[in-house]
Amino acid sequence: MKTFIKSSAAIAGVNLFEEKSHSRPQLSEGGVINALEPDYSRYIQPRAQRRMGKLLKMSVATAFKSLEEAGIDIPEAIVVGTGLGCLNETEKFLDEIIVNEEGLLSPTSFIQSTHNTIAGQISLLKKCYGYNYTYSDRDNSFENALLDASMLIEEGHKNVLLGAADEITEMALNVMTANGCLLSKTGDKIFRQGEGAAFFTLVGEMTDVEFKATLKCNDGQLKESMSSWTEDQNIDLKNTLCYSLNPGSLSNIEGWGPTVDFSFIAGIYFTAMAIGMYLGHDYLTSQKHIDIIEEKPSRNFKSVLIHNGGIFGDHSFILLCRS
Amino acid sequence: MSQPVYISGMGIISALGDDWSLTHQALVHEKSGIKVLNHLPTNHQFLAGEVHKSNAELAQLCGQKDHYSRTILLGAVALKQALVDAGLENTKDVMFVNGTTVAGMDISETLLRKRQDDQPLDFSKFYQHDCGFCTDQLARSIGVKRAMTISTACSSSANAIMTGMRLIESKKAECVIVGGTDALSIFTLNGFNALKILDPEWCKPFDTNRKGLNLGEGAAYLVLESKSHLESRGAKAKATVLGYGHANDAYHQTASSPEATGATLAMNRALNKAGVSADDIDYVNAHGTGTNNNDSSELTAFLNVFGTKNKAYSSTKAYTGHTLGAAGAIEAVISIMGMINGEVYPSLNISEPMDERQPIQSVTSLKQSTIMSNSFGFGGNCTTLIFGHP
């Protein structure tokens, strides 16, 4: 059973949610790419908005937009990946505990701090009694959610709402910086920390874009793994467009096709690969590059590889093809 | 109906003890592990199911360094046991599915408290905070490369068992180590206290006068294998996973619906998947936290699924406390232990049962061939697992 993408929606540093023409994101203090929050009122009631933090609003809005575009009211299953979950709420509750020395506390932040708040809120708002899962595996959170979602389609689910979201806080930026996560191995590139959300409606029935496979390997195995994987998947790298968060880490591979660096769209964060999949789906559907990509490859491509490599650890690839 | 998946080994650590036989001794002697907190650096005096070992002692037990989070140390102890119990030496193609909710929260709390004492924060030390690090470190400790972390609150490790079965069914793996780990933390203790669902006394699930839950900590892992994988290495199965059921209650972020919509769906889906009827279930290990809301909702689910017939059931949370993300796996191991030994471990502390359909209240001999275990969590997550003999 094959898995197809029916629709997608994303919120990032570049306004992918509302606009057809885009401008490059503004860097905030500290060089962070903050997500550009749209007007949520089409998807979330003002009262509900006030109860939700940024991460939850971005997730619910992209989830609902994706479902709307797919023409599906209630999905059969919801699968979410998040590297760090509801960080703002977690930090807020931790601060309250310490400042109040474990005195009387409001449970609000605690309730919203669990990783499955995102998937739980979507099912609550949609009255979705189906499968509801949350994966949290650092830079592999979205890929594991994607693996599960495609398993659900194989098992016979007609549709699955799949998404990923992460938010940036000052604390997270400090931790990432202190652990050297934002500097390339050779030290010549500084990765901009970012945040965002992207949701997809996956279906078993054919659409324009098929999700084919994922690959994860370490730097030492890259050449070997790539050559056997491309053979298995029957793709020609030269004729495959690559959206990468770190193109520099692919320089050792020969016969590579054109590579577009998409790290400026939403910055780097644990589930930024979901933004890459949004771009890949958008390209394969329209056969056009998003306007703000400066050096646009001129040929048309039938397959797109999304790549994250060497920033947090292993290389990771997602392969999409035009059906 | 599906082919069963085989369980060849199990490991467990909780307030009852740090291995299978200590756990069994406590269970058959009706000796709860819940005491006044000793290791957790909190101002509160709550009773909790704390593992009676320091981080240094746990580190020695599992061969990990003691600077790792307590969640990792507890996990590594149970994981090591599970591998030894299964006699599994080659983990090259094995997958690991881990459930956790707090991960390295204990480390983050300790670091943040230092700021209160006007010491500068060392940001580089927060690398243990997230769930993924916890899983990766546990996977490294057993030489496993492919790992997944499920964080669905109190159903996390039950969901890990379900995912393990699905991975084997879909032939993505032949052998998957599944389960979960969670340590007590200041974060969760104060969170549940703010929700006003901690019983200041010993918790009493399914008692009319129940006042809430006692928290706990621990870890449990199960080695799941396909039949061919089990046979190819000449290993023996101790039990089987017959089926799973999963649903969302879609009612409230933290509370269960009075109609028990999600719980009923999960239980019925599990029966359907396992290809057994409600009458075939010999024992149910309830989620039974001891909160007003959970226990009344869960009994409604029992009524919906089993009718008015009296079904043997109990909650073992008055033994271990509610171990959150680890609860599903810990209770799966305890239920399977009961099935193997032909015993049911009771709901403790009951003086006035809340319903005519009473839970088992003392250790009882009961031959069981098919058993059920429930796990529910925040966010409306409901998971039911069904186990049997090989």
C-alpha cells in the first residue's frame, strides 16, 4: 500500500500560511528566525486562542488548514512529532515551582506541558476518537511520526493527519548554543535557530505526490547507504531535486543533483524537516519553486529529496515523488 | 484477528524492588512500596512509590555513569534484565521503542534551582532534558541503532508495546524491545499537586472514599519477537501479546469522560484485534489511579464492555504508585507475572468498595489464559493491551 500526500500547511519564519509572494524572514535579536504568526481567527476561535500558547496555535492552525484543503473534517488518525514539546509551558511551570518554593501553583502550564498536548488538543477540537500518537526523538521526531503514519496507511487507514511542531525559547537557544549544535562541523557556518509547524494529510488513494521512503545513516556510511538506497528506490540522483538544511554536508557525494538550502525559511530546529517536506510537496504539486529561493534550478524534477545532515547528528532523508 | 507476537524476556524496577523476584515477593505478601519520599529533594511530604535506591546505587546496578538522569538509570536497570531474561545477545537488527514523559527533568530541575542561589546557569548541562536523549542513551547502552520515543503521557509505555507489535506485524522488525521509564520529579509532583489529585494518605483505587493518586517511579521492558525470530535463535516465549486497542477520549485535556468513550473504544478495539470475546478475558489490570474521575469512568467502561457480569479485576497502583509513562509496561509485566503464576495481585487499601462489582482485594489463585491491561493518559489517550500464554 502506497502513501500519498493530499494536502499540507506550514507556519515558518517565511509566511507560508497566508501569502503567495514571500519575503525573507527578519532575524530577531540573537540571530533567531521566529515563526511569523498568521491571523489564526479563520481556524481558532478567539477564546480558544487565549488559552493556547504559540506552539499549540501554530499546530492547530496548520492541522486544520491541511484538513480543510484535503476536504476532510475528522481524520482517522493523528500522529505528531515534536523534539522538545511545549517548551514555553514547561519552562513557565518550572519557574513557578522554584519561585514559589513548591507553594500553591496554578495547574494550567502543567496541563499544557505534556508532549501530547498538541495531538490531544487537535483530537479534542475535532472530536476525533481515532489513533493519537506523539513521537519525541530529537531531530528524528518527525521522521518517526512519518514512519508510523505510513504504517497506518498500510494497515488500511484511509487518511492520517501527520504533523510536527517545535518552538524556540531563550533557554533553548542558550542550551543549543552551549552544546555547539548551531555551528557547522568545520565552524564556517552558523545555523540560525528557528521554529515552526507543518501538517500534512496523508491518504491511501492516489494524489499528485507520493511519499516513498526515509533513510537515516551516519556520516561514515553516507556514500554506501545512499548508493544502495537510490538503487532500491529506483531514483537517479542527478535528476532529483534536493532541499537541504545543510548542503555543505553532502559535498562528498558524486553525481548529486541541484541542491537548495532551505534553512532560511524556518531556521534550524529538531523538526525542521517537516518544513522541507512542505516545500517538497509544494514543488511537486505546482512544479514551481517558491519565489524567495534565489538560485532556482531551471529543469523540472519528478522527485525531491529532503535532507538534514550533520547538524544534530546523523543524516536523514525523506523521498517524495510525483505520482 | 492477528498472529500473536511473542514475549521472550522482561525486566522491571519499581518501588517493589529492582528485579522480577523481589517484585513478586512484594506482590504476594501484599507489601506496598509506597512510603514517605526519601530521595526526591522536595519540600512536600507526600507518599510515593519511590525506588529505594540512590542514583549512585542504580548506576552501579546497570553499569552506567551516575551523572545520567534517574530516568535513564532506572531504564538501564530494567533494560539489562530484559535482555538477560530473553537471552538476547545480538541486538544488531533489533529496534527499541521507549515510552517516557519526564526524561531528564530531574537534571533540569537541579540545574535551575542553582540559579535561585544566584549561581550562573551552565547551559551546556541541559542536554539531557529531552525524551530523545533518554532513549538514545538507553539504546546505546544495549547497542541498538533504531529507536523511537513515544510520549503520550501516562499511556506512553503501553503505546510502546503496541507499536512494537505493529512493527513486527508489518515486518519492519523481527525483534523489538519495548517499554518505558519515568523517574519521580519535582515537576510532576507539583503538577499533580496543583491539579489536587494527590491523595495525602495511601491511595485506594476503587474505594468509595478514594481521594487521589500516589505518584511512583520505575521502568519495565519486554522483548517482543516474531515466531520465526524466536525459533531461529532457539529461545522460548514466556507470554504473547494478542492484541491492542487505542482511542482518544476527545473529552478533556486531563479528565476522562463520564461515558468512558475512549476507554470503551480502546477495550473493544483490543478484543477485536486479538480475536477474543469479552467473556474470554480472565483478568483485567485496571488503570485504576485512585482519582475520583478515573475510577468511576473506568468502571463505566467495564460496564460497557463486560456488562453486569463480575469480572476479576484490580489496580496494582496502590503497590507501585502511578509511574506515569512507565505504568503501562510495569503493569503489563505485573499482569503477565500473575498470569504465569496463576495469581491475581489485589487492589490494596479498600475499606468500602465503590461498586457491587468489586475488585480483587487479596492475593487470589486464578488460572488465567487471556488477560487485559488498561492505560489512560492526559490528552485523552486510551490504550488497552491483551496478553496470553505462548
